[in-house]
Amino acid sequence: MANAIEVRGLVKRYDALAAVDGIDFDVPEGSVFAFLGPNGAGKTTTTEMLEGLRRRTSGDIRVLGLDPWTDGRELHRQIGVIPQEFHFFAKVTPKEAIAYYGRLFDKQPDPDALLDQVQLTDKADSRFDTLSGGQKQKLGLALSLVDEPRVCFLDEPTTGLDPHARRAIWNVVRDLRRDGRTVFLTTHYLEEAELLADQVAIINHGRIVAHGTPQEIIETYGGPERLRVQGSSELAEYVRQRLGIPVRFESGRLEIALREKGDALRILSAIDASGFPWTGFATERDTLEEVFVHLVGQMDEGVLKSAAPTVEGTP
Ligand SMILES: Nc1ncnc2c1ncn2[C@@H]1O[C@H](COP(=O)(O)OP(=O)(O)OP(=O)(O)O)[C@@H](O)[C@H]1O
Ligand SMILES: [Mg+2]
């Protein structure tokens, strides 16, 4: 499969700050790529360089084979963009806005179908300045679809939306992917990335700290799968002694890391044979969110430590 986006050694400096500090990634055509990272990590800066709205300091970018900065005019006909904060003329209604975009791009969009797709039908004839934040975002998404873009850049399309509306946007992303379009998405909702994305990259302080499918990232950076059992501290102590393995105990719950295939059965048999009461068991893995918090937290600790002044007399 050809790549819709190729990025090599991309750098963006704002004076002394390297907001994007040498990143590389590819996005295959027809896939969903989620770009995750804490506030100020460099997501919007990267997204806008891909869209041709910001000039890079160095490195190489190809979107549909074009350089977004020098071939912007040709590229903009093939991409759809919704910025992190979508603004439009105050007195224009969503229906009028879609018709206006249609004329702009020389397309005949069906406003009712587009508004239905993003669940904004009830506000079709309301002025833009009367829409709520989430409704404005939805209109931004509808407008980005007018041009039937091959690549859609969605910068936090679901921030501030209620759970129901977020699901509507997820469905739009799924529809786009099903139609063979490429979606480049930034989000702070990790479960959204886990549900929608083929590939995920986590960026922190301008550098990519993890990259792969959500599953690969969880397997590489997450903790081992764990067995959880409801029981007493005596039972926890019994398992520790009997099997010689670490057992975490908290609020009536034992948590034991599973390292090998047969571990769960072995541990449950020991628990069952112990004579101590126990109920319900489950196995669980880290979610992408847990891995994210751990990875970013760990990195920031390192940054803080290395930036902390050394006190005389301490090593
Ligand atoms: N025009 C600018 N001039 C100077 N610094 C900037 C400019 N735009 C962004 N920055 C800085 O670059 C860094 C990255 O910003 P960016 O907007 O890309 O972050 P982000 O990952 O999109 O964050 P958020 O999740 O808050 O949207 C931040 O430290 C920000 O303050
Ligand atoms: Mg941003």
C-alpha cells in the first residue's frame, strides 16, 4: 500500500524551543493514524506543517507525494482540514456554510446528508454564533468532508463533545476509512485512539516516544497481564508463601502478574486449595491510556531530574 503521508527528520523551532524535534513516521493510504501527546507536545505544530499551514525548520514531508509547503495549492484540493478550534462567519447557518463550501470547491454536496452524518440536523438553520462549542466542531467536520478529501486532518475533533456526539464522530472516521480515505487524528482520548486507529504515535516534548498499533504499544510498554481475585490479606500471604511470587493486596483484592501461559491456572488452583474464601476473578491488561500516562510521566520525571539543580555535597 502506498503511503499517504511520509515524514522524515521533521523539525520545527520557535526560537530556542524545538517544538518538533526530529520525528519520522509513515501513514499508509486508507488508514487511521492517531497522534497522541500531552498539551504542548507538538501535535498541532506537526499537523499544520503536514497541512502546509506552517513552515518547517528542516526535514522532509510528503503528503500524497507533494510537499505541503511548496505544493500547497495542489495539495489543498485533496485534503480536508479541521483545525483545533473551528471558527466561521457569525451569521451563516450550517446549511449555508455547506453550500458555500460546495461552490468554493466546485462540488454539489448534500447538506442534509452531511449534517445528518455529524448529527447536526437540528441546527441546520441556526446562525453559527448561536451554536455550542461541540456543534461548531461538528460543523467543522462536515465542512472538511465537502471536498471529498483523500486525506483528512482532524485536530482534536471530539474535544468538548458529549459521549453521544463523540460516537457520531467516530462513525464518521470509520466511514472515511471504509471509503479508502486516510485520517490523521490528534486526540486526548486514548480509548478513541485504541478504538479507531491502525497506527498510533505518542509524542512528548517534540519527540516520538512510542509508535505502532495500539496492541503493539501496549505489549511493548505496558506491564504484564494480571490476575485479579477478591479475597483477604491472609489469602494474599498464603499465595506469596506457597508459590513464592509477589502478590499485591489492596482493598480486598489480590493482584498477581502473569508471566507464563500456565500461571493463571496454577495460581487459581493454589487459591482454591487454600481453604480461604475467595470470589470472582478476572485477568486484565494495561489500556493504552495507562501506558500513555506511564510513558509520559516517566519521561517528564527524567526531564525534571536532569533539569533540577544539583545541590552541593550531593552526588
Ligand atoms: N507560534 C508559536 N510561537 C512560539 N511557540 C509556539 C507557537 N506555536 C506553538 N508553540 C509552542 O510549541 C509547543 C507545541 O505546541 P502545539 O500547539 O504543537 O502543542 P499540542 O501538542 O498541539 O498541544 P495541545 O494538546 O495543547 O493542543 C508548545 O510549547 C507551544 O507553546
Ligand atoms: Mg494542539
